[in-house]
Amino acid sequence: MTIKVALAGAGAFGIKHLDGIRNIPDVEVVSLISRDLAKTQEVADKYGIRHVTTDLADSLAIKEVDAVILCTPTQMHAAQSKACLEAGKHVQVEIPLCDILAEGEEVVALQKQTGLVAMCGHTRRFNPSHQFVHKKIQAGEFNIQQMDVQTYFFRRTNMNALGQPRSWTDHLLWHHAAHTVDLFAYQCGSPIVKANAVQGPIHPTLGIAMDMSIQLKAANGAICTLSLSFNNDGPLGTFFRYIGDTATYIARYDDLFNGKDEKIDVSKVDVSMNGIELQDREFFAAIREGREPNASVAQVLPCYQVLNDLEQQLNA
């Protein structure tokens, strides 16, 4: 049986999902939603998608649509996730689930009520580099003592991953920190019990802090230091150093190195090296198997509880 999908958001991330889905059998994107109809049509033509619209409700009304992937602005994520569940559709929403904790809690409650698959795009759980470390931990061969993470961008103006102007403002805490806060607890297999944050000056036009530093401690004693910046004019992206009891691992995107900077082959860890594709594969497998996916909205909610605590600290 082919799973029929509607995808909302024809920007940089929506296209990553379309490319990933091309490699997954028995899944078809039948509807594409985005705010600029001409651009949406252009992407739809390229990927052979027959229905385009600027309104998510139009796609939710299509009976054959089984599932929706949301790659829309952060501020819309929770409300759109709820709309999908209310329409009887499985949903995968890109990270973050929400930027207001109460809205994320409503999504989790609605998922429990409907029993549909609802998943959040916490891609780091799926990247082969981080999966390699996760498997070592599960096998009892490695335990994290400390994670040292740097998330660095150069974004003095409001641009997306393709260097195009954005219609919304990205956020270091609610978006970029969410990846690491969730990954740290997931890799440790232990909840975060202590979290501290400081931030730099607020940008005069974007209204957000461009620099931030976060400290975390898990119940099992492991610690994490996370540095984030939109001001960094250097290598861009997120760099993870896992310091453990038996080894040190350094993850740079999908590449993994040991502490001596020797490359580790992670090409056989999973069926693909593309984290977005692996995330989508998990979403569709959970739908087919009628089970909770890895990175379900319920599993990732504790991450947003930590972010909410940090936001209250920063605003105090």
C-alpha cells in the first residue's frame, strides 16, 4: 500500500524531504503547500506533485492523504500539527515542535487522544554519526562523561539555508538548542535535571539574542556545554564532541572521527547517510507498523520543558 503524503513548505527543508522521499518505496507526495503559489508550482513540477495550494486546509480535505510533513515557520508548527491530527492525518513536524511549551503539550495530548503517529524532526537521533555512538552506549561499550557542542552560523540578516530572505525569525534557543538538548538526554538515556543559560545582546532589528551559552546536567551525572552563535564568520554548522569513559568521538555533520581525528566509517550504520531520509523512513515505518516512532512528540516533549525553563531564566 502506498502512503500518500502532503508536504507543507517548499523552502530549503521541504526540498530536503522531497529528495529523501524519492528513495523510499511506496510513498508518494500528492500535495504541496507553500505561501508563494508560483514557486510552489515550480517545485511541484520538478517533483511530479499534482496538487498545489497555499492553504494547508485544502490538503487536509483530500481524502487520500494519509500523512503530512510540516516544514513551515516555527511559529506555525504546533497549530498546524493539531490541525493535521484533528483531520485524521499522521503528522511529522520539523524541529521545533513549538516555541511556546503549552502549545507543544496540546499536540502531545491530542496525539494520545487520536492514537495517530505524530513525530518531530529531531534529525540528530537519526544521523549515522550519532547512531554509531548511540549503539556503542546501548551495547555498554561507551558512556558519556561530557558533551561539548558548538552550533555556529553567520546570519546577521534574516536568511534561510539557501541564502534567501526569510519571512520569519529563526531562534537559537527554541530551534537550534532543541537539537542538542534532545540529543544529550537521548544519548545519555537519562533526563536533564539541571540547565543554565546566558545570552548576549539582543539584535536591534531581529529582536533575538545572536549568541548563547547553555549548560546541562543529566540525572546520571553526565554534563553538556553548548555554545550557539549567529555571529560566527567561520566554519558553519554544529560540531559535537563526545567525551566518554572509553573513547572520544567528534561528529561533524554526518562524519565521525575519534579523538585523534581519525575518520570512522559510518556508511554501514543504516540504509542511508542522509539523516532527513532516515527520519522520514522511521515516520512511514511507524505508520505501517502502527507503533510509536523514535522522536515521537511525547518522547521529545521533555526537551521543550527544558527550553521553557531556560527561556524563563533568560527573561528573569
